[in-house]
Amino acid sequence: MTPFEAFLQCKAVSTDTRNIVPGSVFFALKGIRFNGNDFALQSLAEGASYAVVDEPVGEDSRLLQVEDVLTALQECAKQYRRHLDIPIIGLTGSNGKTTNKELFHAVLSTQFKVHATKGNFNNHVGVPLTLLGIPEGTELAVVEMGANHQGEIALLASICEPDLGYITNYGKAHIEGFGGIEGVIKGKSELYDFIQSHKNASVLLNTDDPIQIKKSQGCPTITFGQHSGQYQWLSKSEGEFAGLCFEHENRVHQIKSQLSGSFNETNIAAAVALGLYFGISATNIVEAINSYVPSMNRVEWRQTAHNKVLLDAYNANPTSMSLSVESFVNWHPEGILILGDMFELGAAAEQEHEAIVQQVRESSMFDRCIFVGAFFEQTSWEGAHFRTTAELASYWNEKGAPKDAHILLKGSRGIALEQLLPFL
């Protein structure tokens, strides 16, 4: 029996013996500090129907020996994707992947049974698990693809075989792994390379981005933009929240979202274009986007006991950090900035952190900004700074935290700025 045949019988996958799904196929994946083969027999004892291994672990008819477990998982996912035979939307980009995924899901779910990537399951393991988690009867799937080095999007696209691809943007994210911004562009554009080589696949293309226009040449496109494209839109952001209007069937429709920052207008426009392309009514599109509330520590307003906090502590790179600071300072000039280190920048780390410091200086927020992390410690910043989130928390525990303020928490996942919420 092959892993795919076992999966079709079980329709469930497990990779961790601490939460075995009864009747599932256990894939004995390896990591830096663990070897799943060591737990294969345990997985069977705890309820798995089969265990896929690539090392001798004992005698049991439920053990499925393969050359490499990870490759077997990826191949199983690809076979299941073809078995489902449904449209799959694959998206990647430097910023806004999860926001777009959530907006796409919200809009498409008004008419279709949609399955979308959960959490951050967007890498070489997460994408296969996302595909294998698609229930029978699903009509559309939205698969987020993340990458921090070249070749990864090519691999993920080959696994999920998207019918429609979307790149949110090219930004200064994972510069260390990609080898600079040109490497980012090349790596993300591997999605376009896949689309070009598959006759029935198309690209959702933002015509306001000249680099994407160039990189998508040769791909069938569904276009949107402010000045050109099949689906055009106009900026209508009010206050700090992103909004836009678009015309459909001789009627103007306006969106007033709960997404902070006008930079989210493009994310909204992409969801509008996608919805219209799939035949969803403009009324349902507007309602779905207006009702969407950000979560998962991503541009999420939190009302705490004493403050109103804009929590954006899931990820950070120079592009997203700069946009967040610009938007927040614009709408809350008397607010407080708490900014954490940005990771995976390699040799560009010093320059990019210094650029954020300079941006803060120019915004006249010197007395209302706290930097957190070792990278910001090495800049020319002379204001408030703490090496770790724990040090800032300890300081606030002794001296007291800010009150009655609008506060932005923005930093990379590893800084864990959300740990400051109990003090605010």
C-alpha cells in the first residue's frame, strides 16, 4: 500500500504523537531535534492506522516504508490535490499574504465551500498538510505559500498546482535567505514561472505594480488596478481604516473595512477582483470585506484595560514596518510606538534598522517611541530602548506602563511583543 492509498482510506494525517488523530496516517517527519521514526510504533499504539517511515523501526504490517518521508508527504498531497480536481488559488508575496488569504476566504465563502490555509502552514511541510486537510466536497481552496529562499515557491507551486496565482508584492522580507531584493523578486516570481508552464493557469495581476507586469509576461491574467485593468477601483479610505469604491453593473459600491492603514487598499482590491471574477455579487463582496475583523496578532486593534493597542506582532520586515509607522503616526500623532527588531535581514540588518530610526526621528515621535531588540540597540537611537521584551515588561512592572494612549506594537515574531499586552 502506498501512502496515498492509505490516506484515501483514512482521510486524516498526523505528524505528532502528542495529538494523534484516531485512524490517521502518521508521517514520521524529521527535524533538527527529533526523528519521527522513533515514534512510529507509538503512533500506531495511540490510534494511527498507518505510519510512514524511512528507517527500520520494527515489524508491523501498518508500517509503510518509503525512501524519504517528507518527499512522500509532498507527493501524497500532490496526488490528493489532483484527486480533488478543484480550483486552487495559490498566493505568495513579501507582505499581506495572510490578510489576502483571509479576505479571499471571506469573499469566496459567500457562495462556495472554501478551504484556506490555517495559521502559518505555508512552508514545505505546511502546504502539503493544508492540501491533505481539504475536506471532500470543497469547491475552492486558497493556499498560502511562504518562502525565505529561492526555489521554495517553485517547490510549493509544484505541489499545490494552483489554477490561479497571486503575488501580493515584492518587499524587503527574508533578505538574508533570498540574497537581496532582486533575489526576493526572483524567488516570489517562481509562481509566475509555474503559471507560464501550465496552460490552464492564470495570474491575478495588480496593474499598479510595474515589476509584476514585467515578471508576469506570458501569463494569462485577471487584472485590477486604480488606473487600468478589468476591475478598477478608487481610494476611499476614511480615517485610519482602509476603504475603496468600485463600479459594477453600472452601480458604485463602497467598502469601509476594519483594516488599519491605507496600504491595505490593494489587499481589498485584490479580494474584490477575485470575487467578481468568480461571479460573486458586489453586495456580498462588500458585506464580506466590511465584516472581516483582523486577528492572529496581525494589524489587530485590542482594547486593553487602559489603552487601545494596534497589535501587529506576528511579523515585520523593513517594508511593512515603514508602512505601519507611517500610517500610525499619521492618524495617532500623539500615540506611542513600540517597535521590535526585524529578523532575517542578513547584511542589510544594520542599514534597515537605522532607516526605521531615521523615519521615527523625522516623524517627531522621539519622546513617544520605544525600541526593543539587539539590532535596534546597535543603531544611533538615543531614546528609550530595551534589549528584550522581558526587560521592557520588567521595567513597566516596576515603573508602570503607559495609560490612556493609542499604542502600536510592531515587530518580528521572535521579539514576541504581544507579551506586553498584560501590562497595557
